[in-house]
Amino acid sequence: MIEGSKEGKLNRRLRLGMVGGGRGAFIGAVHRMAARLDDRWDFVAGALSSDAERARLSGEDLRLAPDRVYPDFAAMAEAESKRPDPIDAVAIVTPNHMHAAPAKAFLNAGIHVICDKPLTTTRQDADELQQLAADRNLIFAVTHNYTGHPLVRQARAMVAGGEIGRLRVVQVEYAQDWLTTALENSEHKQARWRTDPAISGPVGAVGDIGTHAFNLAEFIAGAEVASLAADLNVFVEGRRLDDNAGMMLRFGNGARGMLWCSQVAVGNENGLSIRLYGDKGGLEWHQENPNVLTFSPLGEPPRLIRRNGAGSAPVAQAASRIPAGHPEGYLEAFAQLYADIAELIAARLENREPDPLARQVPMAADGIRGVRFIEAAVKSSAANGAWTEL
């Protein structure tokens, strides 16, 4: 009988650890809130900073047991793997350059991994992690959190079901303005590491938000981008990585697309939007108004599909938590990924098949697609926008 079980059923919350996400970190707190929302996880351990004292103080802040606050990820992976009550999964919420090493350590320790995007800064590291996860039969999830929105999943199902006909055009954009000035020259931690190639990798805006737009386009379209033509720009003087990019996309199913990502688009806070057009209709969704999906059948007035209202499909309703008319947003979408991952892990522990809807969570293969997207964009832009295969 499995640990904490009753008649073969898991009778406890899953145990979550975290690498990064200590004092002053934004995304770590988001992960912890998301994990708590559906009551499937207990946060019990962490290597919360590369600075041992900050890690210790962060553990105190979060009320972790002192013996489960670790000075570094290697010590954490080794110690947790030997405990009678080890963590079931680790969330890696460090800057980009510190994704690969912790992920490898925990996979080698037999622990499932939940990793922020982009998966790694090189394709070689990404491929190695995917193979290691497969060899160890471990879950390796990547937190492209916008795929957790109910109406994003509804749009994906509608495209797959042929409701807009044969897909022709995909237009996706992600516009922000927070790096319009040289914020990295101040003490702003998030701006400093995101514009540092030694930490962020070879790209700035393309890796930070362009990968989200790219993933969303492939997720809803149900098709992969085969090639792209990119123009990466640096508008803020002295900045070392791109803060704006435009691309044309060619999908493997014949559809065409355009992607724009920018962190110097004044007046935009978090403008992630997508439009898809087929020969029978169109779909439009905006992250800043996530509870509405616009469906425009050819020759008919547009229809508004709401998250948990009339016209919403079972796939959207399954990802909703509260009644119609009560808005859900960023945290709930993030929480949906944690709920899906919990279902996948619990099913393994209970020796059963998981809920099929939980299989929509992005995995290492999706993370690899993001890394290939970055490499193709850099190569294309360096060749003056030449078409480049992924």
C-alpha cells in the first residue's frame, strides 16, 4: 500500500519543494500561491537563494522546518531523496541560467520537476533534461501558465474540433512597457537579470515574453511552427538584449502567422492577445480580459463565450473554480497547471490513469520548442530576417 494511503488511494497532499523564490522574488510567491489554491500541495522545503543566509531567512519567513531549508540545490536534492517523507516535486523558479543544473540534480534524485520558462538557455541542456526525465520516468512540467486559462483550452478544443474550419492565420502579440527606460541601471532586480546575457541567455524580450506568445500560438493552433523570419531590436541605448521583436511564422499545417513581443510598448501592461482565423470563422482572446472568448462564425454576428457560462465547453468548465460571472485570472490559470501536475503525480502513486484533461499541462517537449524558437529567432535576425527552420 502506498504511503499515506487508504485502500490504495493517496491520503495526503503532495509535498512541494522550491529552488529560488526567496526574499525579493516575484515568481516564487506566485508558484506558492498557485500550488495552494486547489489544496493539492504542501510547501515543505526549499533552497530559496544562492546566498545561504538569505536562504535561511527566507525559510523562516515561509515557516519552513529549519532542517528543510537548504543552502543550495545540490544539498537539497541529496537530502530530500533520502528522507522517509521526501518532496514529490520541486519547482525551479530561478533566473534562466540556473534552470538546467538544479533540474538535472533533482531528476537524478528521482524527484519530479516543475520548471519556469524558458526551459534552459541552450538546446543541448534542454535535450539532455528531456532525455533524463524520460530515462527516469519522471514528470518534467514547464510553467507556460497561460495554457491554464479555461478559455484558452476552449479555443484549443474549438480549433481541433474544426469549428473555425481549416486554420489559415495566427496572430499573437505580447506587449509590455516596463523596460521603456534603462531600468536595469537602477537597483531593480528583475530588470537587471533579464537584460544580462550571462543570466537571461541570448535574448531578452523574446525569451521573457516571446516564448509565452509562441507557446500560446502552438497550443491553441494544435500545430507547430516550422520556420520563422525574425527581426530583433534593441531600442534602449546601452541595452545588451532585445526589448522588441517582430516575426513572421510558417506553421507545418500550412497556416501563416505573425508574432510581436515588446517590453517598450508604452501604455501596455501585460498585453498578451491572440487571434486565429480559419475558412469558417475566427477566435480572439485577450489575457487582460481572460473570461471572454470571441467566436466569429463566417457570415454571422460575433458570439461571446464566457468562462463558465452559456457556450463554454466541458474543457473550459473543468478548468474553472467559481460560478459564472465571477472573474478568474492569472493566479487561477497558474493554479490549473499545479492541479494538473498534482493529478499526474497522484495517478502514478495510485497506479491508475490520470484524468485526460490533466495531460494538457506543458511538458519538457514544449520547453524544448521554446528553446528552439529562441535559437531560430536569434539566427534569423542575425541573417537580416532570413527564413529559418526550428
